[in-house]
Amino acid sequence: MNTVLVVRSLISGIMMGSVYALLGVGFSLTWGVMKVINISHATFGLLGAFIAYTLLHAWSLDPILSLALSAPLLFFLACLIYRFIIVPITKAKEVIVASMIVTFGIAIILENVMLLIWSPDPRLLTTSYTSKVLILGPLYFQYPRLAGFLMSLAGVLVIHFFLKKTYMGKAVRAAWQQPDAAQLYGVNLQRISMITFGLAISSAGAGGVAMAFLYAFEPHTHNLWLIYLFLVVIVGGVGNVLGTALAGLIIGVITGLSFAFLPYQWVNLLTFGLLMVILVFRPQGLFQSEV
Amino acid sequence: MLKGTNITKCFGGLTALSEVNFEVSQGEIVGLIGPNGSGKTTLFNVISGLHKNDSGEITFEGQRITGLPPHKIARLGIGRTFQIVRPLMDLDLIQNVAIAVLYGREEINTPRLARDRAEEILNFTGLASKADHLPGELALEDRKRLEVARALACRPEIILLDEVFSGLNRKEIEGAIHLTFRIRDEYGVTVFMIEHVMKAIMGTCSRVMALHNGVKIADGDPEDVANNPEVIKAYLGAAYAER
Amino acid sequence: MLSVNDVIVLYQKLRALQGVSLEVGEGDLVALIGSNGAGKTTLINTISGLIPAGGGAIMWQGTPIGGLSPDQICREGIIQVPEGRKLFSQMTVEENLEMGAYLPVARSQAEESRQMVFEIFPRLAERRCQTARTLSGGEQQMVAVARAIMARPKLLMLDEPSLGLSPIAAAEIFKTIEELNNRGITVLLVSQEVLQTLTIAKYGYVLENGKVTFSGPAKELLDDPRVKESYLGL
Amino acid sequence: SNAADKPISIGGSLPLTGKFAETAKWIEKGMKFWAEEINAKSGLLGRKVVFKIYDDQSNAGKAVTFAEKAITVDKVDLLFGGYPGTAARAVMPVAEKHKFVYVSMGGHMKSFQQGYTYSFGGPPLMGEWWYEGFYQWLKSLPAYQRPKRAAVYTMNNPIGTSLMDSINRMSEDLGIELVINEKYNLPLPDATPFIVKAKQMNCDLLFSNGFFADGVMTIRAAKALNYNPKAIVQGVGSIIPAWVKELGEDGNYVFSGTVLHYKLAYPGNDKLNAYVKEKYNLPGYPLYFGFGYAWMQTLSQGVEGANSLNQTKIRDWLKSNTVQTIAGPLIFDEKGLPEPVNFCTQVIDGKVELTYPKKVRTTKPVYPKPAWK
Amino acid sequence: MVTPDSKSRRLVFWVLVLFIALAVFPWLGIPVYFVSLLFTVFLYVILATSWNIIGGFAGYLSFGHVAFFGIGAYTTAMMINGFDLSPLLTIVSSIPAGVVSALIAVIVGYPCLKLRGPYFAVITLCFAFVVDLGVKNLDILGGPEGLWLKSMDLPIDIIRAIFFEVMMLIMIFSIALGIWTSNSKFGAGLRAIKEDEEVAQTIAINAPKLKIEAFALSAFFPGMAGGVYAYYLTYIHTDIVFDMMISILIVLMALFGGGGTWLGPVIGAVVLTLINEGLSTFVRAEFARIVYGCLFIGVIIFMPNGIIEFFKRAKGVPPG
Ligand SMILES: Nc1ncnc2c1ncn2[C@@H]1O[C@H](COP(=O)(O)OP(=O)(O)OP(=O)(O)O)[C@@H](O)[C@H]1O
Ligand SMILES: Nc1ncnc2c1ncn2[C@@H]1O[C@H](COP(=O)(O)OP(=O)(O)OP(=O)(O)O)[C@@H](O)[C@H]1O
Ligand SMILES: [Mg+2]
Ligand SMILES: [Mg+2]
């Protein structure tokens, strides 16, 4: 067996999967907690990437630092969207369905606004550490991937901690399981939902930057990202933040291993096929849904 | 007609039912009582096939039904209601019941005839005036009646009633007792019911079983069961016994 | 402390409350009884702010609270145990209790409250890590009451708290309510267990078809022939 | 007469939004530049030209309906060519049925083998020819200098398959062993394994037959893992301006091919370069800008040659005459294709240079590729 | 006075008039584009209406429905090329395409329909990718190159008219299926499953069987439509007939109009297809798309349960 190939593919795959997870947690949060399937989630991620790109070129600001600027911006944008678009649809009989249609609209609008602002040219986030490598014995860690991995780790832990350990996070979960009762115990539904939505979209911004470390992006790229998002979130169990993270790693491992053992032509097919098999045997996702 | 032997059901480490035996005969009204969390609803879930029991066997009219999917069990003639009501929220009452008629044992296959039949059943359960309401607009007791109507619509031979009397006041309980007898007499349906309202139990049941921590602790004449010291200690309480 | 004046509630075509007035004094235990569909739950929900009133006024300690949102009303110390429990079904018992003590006032006393609750419902202590959804019906009811206690209410409104409880547990609940009342919590109790309710209550109201038909001290109601006939089946 | 005053309308669709928008926008710009130029002169057949361009949203099915809309509703005088290959493949039969001359990139060789008579690759984007120049150049090297072992990674789509054609054909000829020959499906999740494997197998020639996104990943992985083959060949990702702009130095030294280049000596190229320099501040016009322009050149020469807007006459004229384009003179065969062209390009100092054949070359190729910095 | 009977008779009359008018439409010498446009509208009506059987009525949101469309297209293409069939046999040869789609739906549905809600949505999404990639990777199915079909030796307007009629016929059948479902025992069962599958089972509804039937039915017509589309286009490629956007669009169309009713998906498909096409006259493509996006938001904010539900409410008809 080709150990080097296996190990390197695996590391590379895992880091890649962790980035999907970062993009996925916020999606999982709005879906699991708020019953909003946010089709535009990846689009906001992409917006984060474009902002990082612009700041990098204008002020040589490191993409990770640019989050300090884009995260509040995305948060604010999310609050507006929540107030004016999401609130009205919570009246729908099937919020999930209505939310999908509405956020599909948002995605289209945002994509084309980005097209107008940034043109359709593909972009890359190139920093001083783009092609640096950390070599530990036989192991290679590419810096951008490592950065994505660490960002992901931080993001996932923050959101997990928020939901599980803080009162506000618990209120978020409670509010969407049983909105009436949550209000009866003093939870301000609107405020809490707005914060959740804002948090989710901000985390998408971070996810977008991490994705942009790995991949070229242009205004339509969110469609591709969305598919990976869906996968990690479902396999991890909707609303389950740690599950999403693990699912990202699993998808990374599957990809990594299939690159090591299969003709490359079959890698994508195997990934989707295996995910189907996983779902058939674990119909609730690998890890239980939390909310 | 319905018989269970050595039914055991565990949830993780918790044994919700342990070696429970029971039997319900044609035309009986049998009560099932027991403290909260003693496994009553679990027993109903096992009978109706929603939960798979870990061991033991259930037969219905001599036929083994353990392991059958819920719809087959319903098809054989076992109807049930849910303690925490589960109406089909987006459909009005008549549709709720008509669907059960369509798929029930009466072989009514046209929606129009099913509606007529459903109307009759709603009438029987006293919901006729609200036939075009959505379940969300009903007060809780009416929702329970809807549960009963839907279960009856399938034309079961035996109906499992899970706390359909709760939330009624004493006066209303009398009406419900009356309804229970009518279910048996007019529809010819055997009744197996879980109830905490002792008045209802004493007023309707020909026989009562008591569960405690998943174990059957009493089975027999309602009076005897109500006076069983173990039942009093675990379930009725000293205060009740005094009254 | 709480006064409800001539409150009207409409559900589309149906007049669920047609001018209901009611007083709850500080430290009282007031019972609200009435048959199925009389509008009891509607009244409780209107006080809590879940349902907008179509007319009338609700005053709390002298100030109007009509039109406030449910969470603002909760901040005033008005807490209800809702009909149908409305637990946070995917959260554990422990987390449900924690949510009860969500507001800062309650949060600071959460530890004591928890001790108290587990004393009252030892069963919940055993089940503290189980998700609420998988509890038995009665256990869920216990959690609902316990959660309300955690909120340290000034006015506790209970909508059929004994629903689905075994006789022994129901008796226990009534004892608890009485005890909470003795500790100074004002209680508005809705129950179909008319006898037990009126036994512990100080004052009672009878609601029928959205209107108050009788009211008076609980003892008097208990002896009233009409109440006896319609609610006690005597 | 009245009709003679009316402008000539040219219709069709381009993927202005969605996946292929980037390229389509350049094509559109090239076409518009052509119109600007011709309108500034006396126009086509003495009439102004106007475009009616629909956005097919990167959907080939829509490209078909829009072609029909242009033909039957807008009653355009001429149809312009579409992009990408799949759309061209779907539109070519429609153009044929409606008997409209369709000058486009085509959908590689297969699409020209379907017997269509109104379709022209003028010039085509022909995957099958893409590496011809590169191989010719390799052949011109002394045998010992040539690479021996190639790693080939190809995206699994029409353009990828057609690129494979020349590789398969000519590697054998030169005795280059295809040690690794793998296809992959888009989107490519990760290119690291490509490079790990190529490095392990001691491949000294790397083919990355992909679009921009996957091409970039491959190159970046090569740099990260410090993989230094003698040459890296990058199919079609490196021919768009973003390659040098976004990738910078890392994008240098990749080889590719072309049928059209801004440094070709044919008339017109300077003009385009000047325009692009002024308007977009680019050193030379992007390939697809050139394509958009060149297809219109071909079409308009057909019109002028036939001196008519009759499609069959235009077709017949094109089939029997030479057109002069910025890609050089084109003589179409019965399939609608010109002689194979085989230029080899290499990105050097952030510019796409022509490196072979000698008569067109702008710079000497850099070979072997310098090690990564 | 209008009795319900005369009312419904009048409705039937107008529907007939509409269909006859549609049937003669392509023969009136109208520009071929309009025939093709309506053909596309029919196609989406078929896709949305069929999807609605499993997605709208049963509440199983299939996000991979384009797979059945594509399978139909490829089946037909392989058949024509393999057996050298005359393209004039379109309607006949698209029936096996539908059958193959339905069969595959049964096979795939068996394990997949055990999943609920989002999990089902994603497994169907994966399924569509697997089929797409599978076809791309198999050279016998044309692989990455796609497949060319023989085109008919007839004038273009006749060809388009033939496809138009065939597609219309399939559409009529698919709508009829929708109407039947909404009024039948079958549909009632699916509704119960959508609301609460466990409860449905306790009232003797054989949920697993019913779901598979619904899935197969909802795959059948897209398969046929795919077959006809393959002929129409004469060149098919996985990027064209397995385009993920079609999957998403189908779902949106059905829900936008109102899932769970037969008319909703029809309206959704017609409205969205025509508006999208109408927007193509915009000068700047980006603005057209932005308007299109706003449409989704605007409509759902004002009609959160879809167009049909909104008008039903406005007319005072109780929902359901
Ligand atoms: N899905 C489940 N997972 C884990 N534990 C469960 C589950 N369902 C029930 N239990 C536990 O099993 C025990 C029996 O529950 P069951 O619902 O049968 O009680 P019950 O007798 O119906 O009580 P009640 O009168 O309060 O309704 C309870 O302790 C409950 O917490
Ligand atoms: N959301 C609603 N929409 C329409 N009508 C409603 C709604 N909720 C309740 N109702 C109706 O209002 C009336 C009063 O209901 P409410 O729930 O307040 O009664 P209740 O006194 O609490 O009865 P119960 O003893 O059954 O709990 C009932 O007739 C009920 O059907
Ligand atoms: Mg129970
Ligand atoms: Mg009530």
C-alpha cells in the first residue's frame, strides 16, 4: 500500500472537510433551530470571501483579520433580512418550504449584485502563506488548509459552546422547539432569532474565507458550495453542531481515501454514493439531530 | 381476543415493561392504571406496533402480531388513540376522519361515501357541529374526541384508548362513560383503556389491570384492584383510599 | 394585584371571551372552573399576552399590561403552566428547568429552586438527563410545573396541572400548589378537579361560554347547588 | 429602399450569468468591439449592425430556445456563435434546421462530424488541436531533453476528452510514457493527491487539463508539495486573464496551446491590443475577446463576399473562399473547419507568449521549468 | 341559478376549449419560438406536477427529481441509437423511458423512502449526482461526450409542432394524475402520511407501499418528458439533462404555486417559466436576475403558503 499517498490524501481531505463544516454549522443552526433552510447561506459565505479579497488587495489586510470587518457587516445584513424577509414567512404553514423559496430569491439577488460589483472573473485569495507548508516528518500541512482547519475548529466550538452552555444559546434552542413556552418564560423571540440568524450568517462569512483559501471563487460559486453544505449538515444531523463538524471530517476522509485507492474519475461518485449508503443505514444522519 | 405473554420493553437502561401478561376478551371494557411512567402507554405502543418489544409475544384473535408493521395491525382491527393528541393538523375534522374511513376495514373506497361515513362518526362523538374546523381550533377535550372518532372510523374490533377522559370535569365524565358504553354496544368494539380518572375506571370497566414500574401488580375486578394495598400505595394514595 | 376588566377575545368568528372580569388579590389562591371549551385557557393566554385581547383591560399592580408581549409580561412575574405542557421537547429535564429560570431574577436563585423542585418531584431528579420528549405523560406534566416554579413567579397561573397525573401525583400537585401559595406566591388555578380545587382555593370563578356566571368565596361555590350539579355531578 | 436603411440585426444568446459568465462577457466585448468598428466605418453591406443578445443563464437548453427566438421572432439577419461547447453542440443542429450560418467555437471535433453544413469553426476552439504546437516543439528538442514520463489529469467533459486526443496521439509518437492518465469530475474537491502521486511516480511532465478553478488547485498543490517537473501544461484554465492576474508568479511557465493569439502578426491584432490596453489595461486581448471578434469577422466577410444576407449564399461563399481573420487566413473544408492550427504558448513573466512555431514565436520557451521559489 | 353541476360542466367546457386551442396553436404559422416556449412550459408543468405527487402530497421533498428526467432522456437516446428507431415514434418510445424511470424510482425509493424530511431531500440529491456522474463515467452511455440523436427529415416547424403535441399530451395525462390524486383515496393517504406518518399507519395506511407508488408515479412522467426532450434537442449531455438547477426549479415551482394541490404546480411552472423568459428582454442580464430573485421573495412574503392557497383564502374557501 502506498502509505505516503494515503496519509497525505487523508490529511488534505480532513482539512478540506473541516472547512465545509465551518461553512455548514451556521446553515445547520438556522435549519435545525429556526426551521429556515437558508439556500443563500453559501452566498453570504461568498460575500465574505469577496470582501476579504477586496480588503486584501486594497489594504493588504489578512483575510482572517478582514473578518473583523465583514462579520459585523454580515451580522447587520442578516438582521435586516431577518426582520424584513424571515419574520413575515414565519406565518407560513410550512416555514421550511417558504424559507427555501425566499432564500433562493436572496441567493439569486446576492449573486447578481456580486456579479455587478466584482464582475464574473474568478478570484483567488493569495496571501504570503498561500503555498507555505508545515512539514512534520512525513506529514505535510499546507498553511491555508491549516488556517481553514483552525478557523473551523474555533468556529464550531464557539457555536457549540454558545448553544449548549450559554443561557442565550439554550434560549435559542428552546425558542424554536416551543416558541410559545419560551416566550412565557421571558425569551424575546424576535431578538433571539435575529441574533441566531446573524450569528449563522457571520459564521458563513468565516466559512467563505476558509473556502476561498482552498478554492477559486466567482459569483456563481455558491451553488457548488451549497451542495457540500447540504451534505455535511445532513450527514451530521440537522441542528447538531458537533455532528456537522464530524461529518465534514468524514466527507474529507472519504474523499481522501478514495483519492488514494480509486481512479479519480470515480471519487465524486463514490463520495455521493457512500453518503447515500450512510444515510440509508443511519436515517437520522450519523449523529442524532439536536433540535 | 388480544393476548400478551411476557412482554418486555427496554429503553436504553430503563425497563419500561417487564414480563407483562395480559388478556382482553371480546366485548370487555378493560382498564389499565398505574403511576405516571409505569409503562401503560408503552404497552399500547407495543401492541399497535409503533414500538418493537424486546421479548414476549402478542396474539390477536389467535394470530401472532408481534413484529407486524403498524398498518397491518390496524388492518387486523386494533385501533388506538394517542395520549398526547396527534390530529392531522392541516386537515379539517371531517377529512381527518374520512381518511381513516377510506383506509379502514369497511372497504369504502370513494371519498364521497367516506365523508358521509365520517360525518356519522363525528356525530356519534359529538363533534358534528365542528366538522369543518381545523383541529387547532379545538379545545383539548374535543381533540381527544377526534382521536376517538378517527380510531373508530377504521372500524376496529378493539380500541385502545389512552387517557381520553383526562381534563373532563365530573359531570362531563358521565357523558364520556356513556360514550364508552356506546362504543362497545353500538359499534361492537372491545375497549382497552388507560385512565387516571378513577371515576371513569370504576364506572365503565369490567376488569382492571395495574402496572407499576413496568410490572403488573394487579388484575381483576375494579373494586378489588382499587382496594389492593399495593395499588393504593403506588397509585391511588392513602387520601384516595380514605374517600 | 391582577385585575381583568371586561376582556373580550375573538377567534375569527367565534367569541371565545365575551366580557370577562376577574380579580386576583396579592397572596390569593383563586380558582377558575368551567366546562370544556368555556374559555379558561383563552383567558389565561390572554393574560400572558399570547392572545391579543379584542377589548377590555388587564391591570397588573395598578398598571395596564394589555398589549405587552409575552416575554415582557413574564418579566413582570406572571408565569403560566400552559395547557398541554409545551415542554422543550428535545431538551433534557435539566435544561427545561434551566429555561424556566431564564430571567435574571430567577437565574440568581436557580440553585435553590432546583433543590426545591427535586424535593417536590423526586422522579424528576431521577430523570434529569432524559429528553423531555421521551418522558411519560405524567412526568412531562411534572416538568411543566417544576419549570414554572423555577421562574420564581409572583403570580402563577396553572392550566389544568393535574391533567394526566395519577391520583396520588395529582393530590401531590394540589398540595404543592397550596404550599407555594403559603410561601406567598399568588395563584390562579384552572382545573377540572373542581372538588380539590375549590377545597384549596380562597376564591372561585365559574366560566361558561366565555362569561363569568358565578363567582364568590370557594366555600360558597362548593355549596352552590348549581356548581354541585354541573361540575361535581352530585 | 426602406429595408436597406434598417440596421442588420445579429442575434443569439450567451451565458451572461451563471457558470460561464466570465468567458461569455469577454466574447460579448469582442463582438461589440467589432460592431463599434464596423459601424464607425460604412457598416455591413452599407448598413449599421445591431446585436440582440440574450442571456441563456449558462443553460444549453435555453441557448436553443433563444436561438430560435432570434431566428423566428426577432427575425434577425444573422446568428452569432455561442459558448460553451455543450451549448454550441445543442445549437448547431437548430441552426442547421433553420438554415442559418452559425460561426462559433463549435463543440470540438465530434460536433463537426455530425454532417452540419451551416456551422463553421471560424476559428474553432478545438481541443483536439490544442497541444499540437506543444508537441511539435517537444519534437524539435533533442531527444535527451524531452520529458519521458507524463502525469495527465483531465476533467471529464467534452473539452477534456478532446484535449486527450492530441496527448494520446502524440505522446506515443515521441516516446513519452503516460505513467498516470486519470480523469476527474468537476468540481474537483482536492488536487493534493494528484501531485503526491505524480511526484512519487517521478513524472517529469504534468498535464493539467482543466478549467481555471481546478487548474489553479493543481498548480498550487504542485508548489506546496515542491513538485518540479520539466514542464507543466495547463489546458484551458490558463488562457483567461485571471490566470496571470490572480495566480501571479505561480502561474508562470505553464504551457498551453491556442489557435489565436494577441501577438500574432496578422492584421487587426494590434488594433485589438490597443483597444484592450486602453479600456481594460491588459497587455494583450484575452483569448475569448479575440474569439468574439474573429467569429464576427468571419461571418461579416461571408456576408460581404456573398453580398447578400441569404444564409445559403453566405455559407456557400464561406465554403469556397478564404477569410482573413486575426487568427490568420481561414479556408473552410466541407465540415466547416479550417486547417488545424498549432501554436504553443507559455506564460512568461505574467504574459502569455507564443513560443512555437519559430515563425510566430515571440519569446523562447523557458525549459525546463525553474524550481518553485 | 348556477348549480354546482352546471358550474363544473362549464369548467369542463372551457378546459376543453383551452386544450383544443393549444392543440391547433403550432399549426397557425406562429413563429417556431413560441411553439418551443410553450413546449418548455409544458415540460416544466409535467415536471412540477409529477414532483408534486411525492413532494406536495406526501411531503417527501425529492431534490433529485431531475434524475428521472435525465434517465428518461438517456433511455430514449440509447433506444433510438441502439435500435435505429424512427424519431417519428417519439411518443411510443418515450413510454419505455417513463417505465425505466419509474422502475428505478421503485428500486431507489425502497431504501430512500425510509428517510424523512431533510434526510430524504439529501439522499435524493445524492442520487441525482450519482446518476449524473455514473453516466458521465460510462462511455457506453456517451460518457462525457454526450449523445447525438438522428433528427427528423422534416421542416423545422413540423418537427416542433409534433413535439409540442406529444408534450402536451403527456402534460394532460400528468395533470389528470394530479387531479385524480387530489380527489382520491390515494391522495388522501398521502396527505395523512405528510401530516404524521405514524398516525397514518395506525389508521391502517400502508405507508411504505403508498410512498413507493407515489414515488414511481412521480418519476414516470418526467421520464417520458425526458425522452421527448432528448428528441427535441437532438443532442443530450449530462450537464443538460441532469442539471441540478432543474431539480431545484421543479421544487420551487411546485411550492411557489402551492404544493399539495393539483393546480398549484401548474400555476407555479407556468408563471415562473414565462416570467423568466419575459425577463430575457432586459438589457442587462444581472438586473433581470435580480428582478427574478425579488419575485420569489415578494410572492412568498405576501403569499407564504403559495399562490393557490392565497387565492383560496381570498375567496373564503377553507384550505385543504
Ligand atoms: N422513547 C423513549 N425513550 C426513553 N424512555 C422512554 C421512551 N418512551 C417512554 N420512556 C420511559 O418509559 C417509561 C414508561 O413510559 P410510559 O409513557 O409508558 O408511561 P405511562 O404509564 O403511560 O405514564 P403516564 O400515565 O404518565 O402517561 C417512562 O419512564 C418514560 O420516561
Ligand atoms: N385558535 C383557535 N381558533 C379558533 N377557536 C379556538 C381557538 N382556540 C380555542 N378556540 C375555541 O375557543 C373556545 C374556548 O377554548 P378554550 O381552550 O379557552 O377553552 P377551555 O375553557 O380552556 O376548555 P378546556 O377545558 O377544554 O381546556 C372553544 O370553543 C375552542 O374551540
Ligand atoms: Mg401514558
Ligand atoms: Mg383549556
